[in-house]
Amino acid sequence: MMDELTGKLTDLYQQHYRQLLRIAFLLVDDRPSAEDIVQDAYLRVFDSRARLRDPDKALAFLRQAVLNRARSTLRRRLVAKKYQPRLADRGVQPDDTGRGLDRAVLGQALARLPRRQREAVVLRYYADFSEARTAETMGCSPGAVKSYCSRGVARLSELLGERV
């Protein structure tokens, strides 16, 4: 039988999985990696549940863990890109949901933003976080979030034309 905290964490995962997956996907632009990020983040929070002083903050810890895992994934990709020879395109199949082109274009544009701008834009506008929640998740001030978002949206407008 599950203890109360384990039950709360399980419910939390089930309620917020899609939102966390969307955040991770928009940051790393790769669904399998995004799924791994969310699951790894949840496992980290779950494994450290005994140290969780305030169970009401579990969602904040989970969001932070997703952001940190996405950052790590992007860092590993940069290192691999820098030091490994270029691999031939693997013939990626287009997404046939009808939104594949838009998603690909958006993913490419987001990838061209500096890391902090990309994180702020994804959390504020795609995950629909408040400025305060975004600032808490990113570990910065609400003013910094406003600045990152303003610059990120301006750059996306340049990259995407009037599609933003």
C-alpha cells in the first residue's frame, strides 16, 4: 500500500505529465528525449521524497528538475556536435499530424534563441506559467523573465516573420 506522499507524487505526475512533456519538448525539440527528461526528473523527485520538507512544493521541484535535465541534454548535444564527426541525416520521417511543419519551424526558431530566452519563452507562452512561476523555475527575478521574454519574442518575430 502506498504512503500518502507517494500517492501525492503519483497523482502529481499524472496531472502534470503533459505540461511537463510539452515544456521539455519545446526546449530540446525531440519527443523521445523529452519523455526521458520528464521521467528522469520525476524519478529524481520521487527518489528524494524523504527529504521533501514541504510536499506542496513537489511540483516546483519537478518543474525545476525538468528544466535542469533539459539543460543537461542540450549541453551533451553541444559537446557531441562539437567533437563527433557529422552524421548523415537519418531520414527523419515528417510528422503527419498536420502540424509537423509548424512544429519543426517553431523548433528550429526556438533552437536559435539563447538558452535563457528559449527557456523563458517556452515556460511563459507555451507552458502558460506566470512571470513569478517562470522566475522561480528558472532561478531568476521576474524582471529578468520579462527581459528574456521580450528579447526572445522579438527574435522569434524576426526568425518567423509574422507567424508569431
